[in-house]
Amino acid sequence: MSAAQSRVNDFVVKIGTVNGTGSASANGLLMKALFRMGIPVTGKNMFPSNIQGLPTWYEIRANKDGYMARSGRVDVMVAMNAQTYKQDLAEVSPGGFLIYDSTWPREHTLQRDDITVLGVPLAKMANEHFKVARVRILMKNVAYVGVLAALLNLDLEIIKQLLTETFADKPKLVDSNLEAIMLGYDYAMAQFTCPLPVRAEKMGNGNEGKVLIEGNAAAALGAVYAGATVGAWYPITPSTSVMDAFKSYCDMFRTDPETGERRFCIIQAEDELAAAGMVLGANWAGARAFTPTSGPGISLMSEFIGFAYYAEIPSVFMDIQRVGPSTGMPTRTQQCDLMLAAFASHGDTRHPILLPKDPNECFELSVKAFDLADRLQTPVFFLSDLDIGMNDWMIDELQWDDGYQPDRGKMLGPAELETMEKFHRYLDEDGDGIPKRTLPGKHPKGAYFVRGSGHNRYGGYTEDAEEYQDVLDRLLVKWETAKQLVPGPEIRHAGKHADYGIIAFGSSHGAVTEALDGLAEEGIHADYMRLRAFPFNEEVEAFIAAHKTVFVVEQNRDAQMRSLLMVELDAPADKLVSVLHYNGLPIPSDCIAEALREHIAKEAAA
Amino acid sequence: MTYIKKPRIDLPGRGRNEIGLTMRDYEGGLSTLCAGCGHDSITAAIVQAFFELSTPPESVIKLSGIGCSSKTPAYFVSGAHGFNSVHGRMPSVATGAMAANRDLVCIAVSGDGDSLSIGFGQFGHVVRRNLNMLYIIENNGVYGLTKGQFSASADPGSKAKKGEVNVMQSIDPVSTAIALGGSFVARGFSGDRAQLVPLIKAGIRHRGCAVLDVISPCVTFNDHEGSTKSYAYTRENYHPAVYTDFVPPAEQIEAEQKDGEATTVTMHDGSRIKLRKADNAYDPSDRSAVMHYLEDRRTKGEVVTGLLYIDEDLPEMHAIAQTEAEPLSGRAFSDLSPGAAALAKLQKGMR
Ligand SMILES: Cc1ncc(C[n+]2csc(CCOP(=O)(O)OP(=O)(O)O)c2C)c(N)n1
Ligand code: SF4
Ligand SMILES: [Mg+2]
């Protein structure tokens, strides 16, 4: 057995269970206990595309410095699932700990000398203590929270408080859960030296000003706050919880408590093609409307997305990316729909994309997506991913400015129409490439005909070469305008001269910053640019120009962002070095650091 | 500019409707369809129906998919907002538009290809959702715009222009819509304007999804001997099951007493549909009897027309969704965004 390192407020706990056994609430309890102790914490779900009976893991990282990405380590493994015991055992970092249910003997051929293995008869204790079979299974999982509380020095008072809050209306459950926790706690206290060198200690102000939230909930809140009233969707992991959250927030904020009347309309469509059509129809008729989906849905929606591009209909498409191609791995994460979103549909089409990095930006950029769609009169993609969308993130509390007014773009109302000679739908009057629009049902002079077939600047049908091209070229002017309107990149300078640049976006952010901090200690410095949107503005171009080598970090196989940079900016291929991670798990920081180190060493050797 | 404008001349004797508009005000651009195409007659019936209903043009939205039939919204009610969507997907766009603004009057035109093949799913689901709209299928048994391939409504045994015989079963939009739980299902014929206009009016006023299948011969690809969607075949086998009169809310039904077997259906806006049965036993509110009747007549090769099924009480989409009465699109932003204090409060539960 190797000596365990002391790791206070800097560790990873991973729990392997069987899905459908109620481990989610036990894991949530652990997360929140650490959170309330003031330790920065994140929780990542690695779950199967299945409802019951398959292995599932939950990985909690507690880190006093606030690093949120996967670190590549496992300090404490709770191996509750016999099926995955071998794999779980292998994954523990040297010097780490493994806790298993010793009710049944574990396989003695499986040994490791470099970690500490702790057996706790969880099932036995739960079976002796609780009568009902289903309760026994649940309580066995709650009991490991007690074991960890003892081993990791978690605050029992906080755990009690959390139980009281969670089961406020079911006091009996508070008692039974607490009993289960104490079973585990007392056993560990009696049998092991507690706490372990890997442990938690209260710090700071108890994470005041922070919240734990999933990106999908934040994106849905953004839609509510942006004033979206129509949501159309077809269920698909990992986007479903966007609509679930939108519905529950609308129930909360926009339902008349007396009459039950709703100030929103959610339509569960027959498929994604229909969901896209509904979004177009609703936006055309004046509502703010959106659809949450994932890659397969975007594939189906593509015909309508091209229609919206050409007919210039504001629309918001939230793509919570999962692993492709095809059905891929529905419960795993990737950044693999970048190209799809950028150019969705046949013909010359291109679409603005917003790239949130965490739930905070999900909220901010979800609102922004509606403003941009209305301003630019075009489909706007909100490109999140499963990691951001479905995992538990600790973020600064979401803020809202009550002075916010939606940007509905160039919309002509009845008063303006009244004074006009004639309204022409596709005229660009001020040179920004954006025409004016009207809404149905308002004024007889506002009528026009939306079509995906050839049309001229007046909105009339055309098959005339020049008239057609006139509109297509104007759409490029609009694209230039979009570059100025989408959020620019966020640049973090190395603090000293750096030949290296690193570009990343979305959920890779945490892993990149952590890797860069570590590399800086080794004397490797790189400036960091986080892209927040497509199309790219001059800042992006300048950043690439200013560095000798630019690493492009992304979570897909084909280096889609790198291609996009090359296509859109003529960025030189030999300058852009890909760092790719695409196995479906959120990108860990060590993979980025390793890739940079390796490339730099190779460069030095050359 | 390539789009064609018609001169607006008031025709003497035609007069003005209740809101002071003439028939011309309900017309659109010049049709570019083949001379004699059934679709143009339907357009004319739509113009007349809207004129007679005195519908403000700007309150109307007119939508379509793709096909010759789907081109026609450009040819009526030029003061309405139009949406020529993609092939087979009009129902979803209509759903979104009506979700946003429930006060709009929604008329949609589709073809048998548009609705029964590529758009069969959307057709079925909009019926099931009971969206408040008039859904017209201009049914010619072929894909006109792509030059005459059989559509899914082609009857078994029907012969194509080049002689090929269809052997597959046909999809009948009427019995399909009834089976799907449609609340208003009718069939007309482009060659019978007198029957078509009241059906269109009733469909517009029906609160829910009114499906109106209109046999509309394609003179270029499907009007020959051996076709079951030709003018000649339709006239020969034409069988109105019910005669429909539409009576707007203001007017009294004068002939009610005299008319022994008339059934009157009162609609949500107070207008009434008077149904005189050609067949005494016909009851358009008895779903299983209607299905039985239609099946019986189908085997006899008859084209059954009229308002064939109606249930005014089925809840439409917004009633099901419990949406508030005011159109969502009209809501001020201040009525929609919960504000900073609510956000702070909500987040107390996220710690
Ligand atoms: C996705 C797609 N596939 C194919 C077409 C080609 N297309 C245009 S119209 C049409 C058939 C239209 O038939 P129908 O709806 O019966 O209309 P009609 O012309 O007979 O009135 C087809 C297949 C298309 N526009 N879009
Ligand atoms: S091809 Fe047929 S359906 Fe199309 S316009 Fe001509 S007659 Fe009408
Ligand atoms: Mg057809």
C-alpha cells in the first residue's frame, strides 16, 4: 500500500452504481454538502442510454481553486456495482481509495497494492435495518453518503439540514434517510481512521453568491426571460430537460393560479421537422419561439433551417450536442455539430452560432439568441452540449437586468405602415443587409408572401437571374453585420510574451484554463482565446495572426472548428494545431496539457 | 419586376360586402396554372367565400406546401399574409403561427402529394391537434408540378396518361381525417362552386381543424379516359350525401320550418350550418355510421361529397393547451419576463 497524499479540498470522488436504484439523490446530497461547506464543486453524470439496470457513474470534483473540468484523476471510488468492479478498481489513481460493498466477498484475484481498499457491508446493514425491498436498495445508496461523510469529513449538520429541506413535506423520509446515513457513518468511524488524508474542510463563505445548476435549466430560464412564448420540440436526450425546465418555469411564472390559463404554448411535435416548422410559423406570426434538440433533430430540421435563412425568419435552435454520428452515444458529450449548424441546409446557407461555456452563459446567450434572431431575421443556433446541459455546475448566481428590453429588430407596426406608400419585404434601406418585416393580423399594408422559392427585393416571385442574385448577395451583407453583432471572443493573455495561442470554446473552457495554469508553472505560456460565437470577427483573425502556433481544442474527431476557422478566415493550415478529444466523456485538463507539451517538445526537437 | 398585377376594377353589380370591400379585394395575383386546372376554380370559390364572410383580409393567413395547388395562395386575398412553406410541412408552420396568434384566420392549401405522401405525418397530426384552420386538399390523384406521377390518392385501377395502371391502394383524406378524430371533414368538387363556397365558409368558421378534400382535376396529366380523378369521371360518379348551406350569425334561417329534414349545426361564432341530407339516413355526427357509409360508397366507385362529418364540441389546440385568450404574440414584454427579484428567489432553491 502506497502512502496516500494529503488532498484537502482537492479531490475527485467517483461513484459507480446501477441506474434506476436511486443513487441520483444520494449523489446530489454529496454534491450539495460539499457545496455548502464552501468548496467549489462540480458533478458529472456518466449514464447509459437506458432506464434501469445498466452501470452509471457520477463524478464529483471538489477543488479549492475552482477548477471545474474533469481532472483525469479518481481519488475515492465508491464501487457499488459488481459488474464494473474491475474497471472501477483500475481507475483509482495511485494512493487513492476504493470503497466497496463487503456484504458479498469481492473477487480476490483483483488486487492493487498502490491503493487502499475499504469494505463496508452496506447491503447487509440496509437489509437488517429496513423492511421493504425497494427501500433497502435506496437506503444502501444513501448509506454510502454516510460512509463518505465520515471518511471525507463532511459536515453532518449540513447533511441533516439538506435532508430536512429536500423532504420538507415528508418528515418520515428525513428520518429514514438520516438513519441510513448514520449506519454508514458509524460503521466507518468505528472501522477506519477517519477522516482520510483526502478530505474536505469548510472554507470561505459557504459559496455565497453561487448556485448549482444544469445548463439546460439555465438555457430554459433564458428563454423565459427573453419572453419566448412558443416552444416546439420532439423529445431527445440530452435536450429534453430544456423543455422540461421551460415548462416548469412557465408553470411557475406564466400560469394564472386561479384560472390555470397559460401565457405560453408548448407543442410536443410529431417529429423535429414539424418542431422546426412550428418555430418558423410562430416567429413569423410575432412570437418568440424556439426548439431544443440534439444532432439528429438538426439533421431533420435542415430543410426548414435553409428556408428560414432564405425567407429571413427569426428562429432559435438550441442544439444540446451529443455523440454522433447517427444515433451515436446519446448520453455522452461531444462538440460535433459545429459544421452542421454553421451550414445547415442545401444551397448557400450559413448561420450564426452561440457557444456557451457554462450554465451562466447558457442563460446569457439564450437571451442573446432571441435578440440576434429578431435583429438579423435568421435562424440562430445556441450550441451547448450534454456536459454543460445535463451536469451539475457551480456558477455565480444568474443575474438579470430589469432594464433589459428585447431587441425585436426591424419590425414595422401599423402606425408606420399607415404612412407608407408600399411595403417591400426584402428591401435593404440602410445598407446593413437587414430588411424590415411586418406581422400578420396587424395592417392591410403589411401583407407579403413568404416563400422559399426565388424572390426579388420587393418580395415578389422571381426566376430572373439578376433579381435572384441581388437577394443572395444582400444576405452576405447581412452576414457581415452579424459579425459585429454576435459576442466577440474572450481573450486571456498569458501575462508575458507567448508564441503560442490556444483556441477553445464551450465546455472545453474549464479544462483549458486548468491546463494553461499548470503549463505556466512548467514555463510553457500561451494566450487563450475562447470563441463565443460564429461568425468570427476581426479579433479572432488578429489573434491567429499574432501567434506562431495556435492550438485549437475541440471535442470532435474531425477538427470542425479548425476547418471553420480555415474556411472563414483563410487561417493558414500549418499554424493551426488540433487538440482533439472525442471519446464521449467531457474533456479532461490533462489531455490538453499533454498535447501541448508533446507538440512543443516535438517542435523543439525539429 | 416579374410579378403580375391585376388592374383593380370594380365590377358593376357585384357590390360591396359588410366591411365595404369588393370581390376584387379578395383576389390575388394572376394564376400561372394551366388553363382549366381545377385548382383555379377552388381559388375562385375561396375568393367568393371570404368576400361573402366579410373577413378583413389582414386578419387572414394563407399557407401552403409545394405543388401546383400550393401555389394558389398567391392567387387569393392579396391583403393576407402568405406563407408558401416547404413540401408537406405546411401544417407545422400553421400550428406555430396559430400558437403565436390565435386570433388569425388560417386557411391552408395543400395537394394530395403534399398531404398524403411527404406530408402525411403532418396532416395526421394537425388533424389530431385540432388546430383552428381550414385545411384544403386540392386532390387530383397526381403530382402535377413534377409532371404527373401517381400520388397516394390515385385509386387502384386508375390509369395514368401514358397507360400505366395504379395497383396500390389509395389513401382517402376524408376517411383518414375522420379516423384520426377530425372535427370537421368535408369533400367537394372544383366543378361545383355552389357546393364548395358554403363548405369553405363553414370550414373557416369552424373552431378546429376543418379538412376539405376537393377533387380538382389536373387537365394536363390526369383528365383522360381511365382516370378516376377526371372531370368526366367525377361528374358521372358524383354523389352529394348532404347539401350544405352556411348561414352567418346575423341572418335568420327563414326556411327552417319548411325544410323537414334539415339539420342545423350552430357554430361557436353563432353562425349555422344547415345540412339537407340527400340520403335520408345520413347523420354527419355519427362517426361509425359515416365511416360505414363512406366505405360502402367507395366500393361502388362513388365520389361522396358534402360536409360529411362534424363535431363542433371537440376542443381545439388552445383549449387543450389551456392557452390564455389573448394572442401570445400581442403580449407586452413586461407581461412575460419574471424579473430580477423572481430570479434571485428561484435560485435560493439551487444551493
Ligand atoms: C423535399 C422535396 N421533394 C420533392 C419536391 C418536388 N415536388 C414539388 S411538387 C411535388 C408534388 C406535388 O404534388 P401535389 O401536392 O399533389 O400538388 P399538385 O401539383 O398535384 O397540385 C413534388 C414531389 C420538393 N419540392 N421538395
Ligand atoms: S399540371 Fe395539372 S395541377 Fe398543375 S397547373 Fe397544370 S393542370 Fe393544374
Ligand atoms: Mg396533386
